[in-house]
Amino acid sequence: MDKQLRVAQVLGVMTGYGVEAFVMNHYRFIDRSKVQFDFFVNEDSTKVPYEEIEKLGGRVYRIPSYRRLGKYISTLTRIFRENRYQIVHSHVNTLSVFPLYAAKKAGVPIRVSQSHSSAARGEGKKNIAKNILRTFSRTYATDYAACSVSAGTWLFGKKATERGQVTVLHNVIDVKACVYDPDVRAQVRRQLELDGKFVVGHVGRFCFQKNQEFVLDIFKIVHECNSDSILLLVGDGETRDQLEKKAEKLGIRDRVIMLGNRDDVGRLYQAMDVLVFPSRYEGLPLVPVEAQAAGLKVVISTRISPEIRMRDGVVFLELSDPAERWAMEALRLNPGVREYRGDFSSYDMAFQAEEMERYYQALLDRRSGNVRK
């Protein structure tokens, strides 16, 4: 790149996890003398790292929620036009049709729609809206990206994926922060009063997608088999109250530790013995990858792409399988000895940041020829 490229990253509601972690992890390691990011976040975002972004040279724009669609589009159009972006990269899945429409109105030549997830039955009106908007997923985008092949297929279609029209930009993790350390394990377990306990862990936003209510069902059986077991839930969200009520109803509330949102998840993996991750749907989630880097055994749903398997010790189960089977797998996988194995280079921050830089350069190079309209 002859001069610094500034890319508009559209994130939606920023809470510190998921999509925004994907963008921030790339941003921390990308060559910012060549590529800079501006962050577009909804006004109801709860965790925006202003200080870090500004220190790294980026800018944050708080914009109206897409629920006020007219204001949302007009605000984006104005800012996109004022900054004369060459690339707008939208990460809001089916909702990307709206910011990319604004980008087209503003004359932005390269408009990337990225898929980070999919869908599953059970979300009613939300799924209806997703399926309607999905039909417009390619309307204003000039380029398609996804965190996994399955996520790309879900949003852009099987033909587009098979034709190589969807670029896979992997999620990234801080491998060094996750690698198993027995000293850290001892320290964290001491701090959380977990010495001598069998710890079942789960990390994720408390919501329908992550399926924590089933985690509670699984853990109840684990606890019936091992009275020294503890469930460690890391995260927060809209279903917290109902999860607390269910834990009370199951008689396990005093065995469930809800830690809320944390910035030290890499350390918390050390304290766990097994990770249970029965998501109803995903794109390609970071948590199971981080857990594998930490040497944890993982029991995971088949709704998640097999691309997630990086080493031995990952067991895929159907959501239709009874909680008893999940619990027996969790207990059977108590690892005893933890070790770091597997090739995690495809998720390494520095490597993937370079990949994203090359991706943007390729888009610019193609634009100098013939950009698809």
C-alpha cells in the first residue's frame, strides 16, 4: 500500500466478546502504518475500548441503533462520505444489508459483508427476520467474507462458497495467554476456592444461542456423580435471571459460580477441567479453540463446524443427545495431565493480521482493475 488505508469496521452492539473481539484482535497486530481501523458501534454498546483504540490511532463512532433505521442509514452515509473510505467492512451478518446500502450511497467502492454466525430453530421472529434479510445479503456487497466455510455457506449460499467467492478470515486467539501453566492453575483455583474440585467450565454470552440452560442440565448430572464438582460460567447477558432461577430449581445454585464478563479468560481456562459448549448455532467460535490451546478437553455440539477441532480430546455430540450422555463424556474426559498439542498457527493473531492486511491489499489491487458492482 502506497499510503495508509483507513477501513470502516461496522460492529453493531459492542460488548467485548464475539465479533468485536475478532476485529480488535486483528487490529492489535495489523501493521497500522499501512492499515488503520475506524469502529462504528451502536449507541447502546456497553464495552467500548475507547482508550486503546485511540492510542492505536483508530476512531470510534457511536451511531443510532438499526432499530431507528432511517437515522442509522443517514448517519452512516454522512460519515462514510465525509471520510471518503475506500473499504467498509461490515460484521453484522444479515443486517449488513443496511450499512452496506449506506456505503453504496456514500460512494464507497469496496463493501465487504462478513458472516460470523448462522441460525437455529427456536428464535421465532428473529429467525424470520434473519431469513428475510439473508436474501439481500449480496445486494450491496462487492465482496464476501466469513469466519468459516459453514458461516459463509449459510449467509451467501453453497454455490458462492464452492466458487471461491467467499474469503475465510479466521477468528484469532492469543495462544500465549491460553497455554496451560500449572502455576497459574494453582493460583486461580486458590483465588476461586476451587482446590480439590472437578471444574466444568463454559464461556459465552448468556443468550439463546449459547444454550446455557442445557449446560445446567448437564452439570446437575455431573454433580450427582461427583459431589466435589463446580460449574464455572464466564459471561453475562439477557438470560442471566432465568439461568439463576433454573439453577435454584435444580438445587445446584450453590455449586454454580457466575463470574460475569472477564478480561482474564485465558487464566480462567487453567482452573477448569473440561469445557462444555452446547451452542445451538455458531460461525466459528473462539472459546473451544482457546480451550484446546489451554489443553482442555472439550464436549461440543455438532451444530459447530468440525473446522473447530485442532487436537485430540474434542467430542462432538448432538443436541438431541440426553444430558446424561453429555455429562458422562464430561466426566470421562477429566484429563489428569494437561499438555499443549496441536497446530494453532491458523488462529495466531500476528499471522491472521497479516492475512487481513493482504486481503485488503488484494481488494485494492482488484479495484485498480475492475471492481464487481
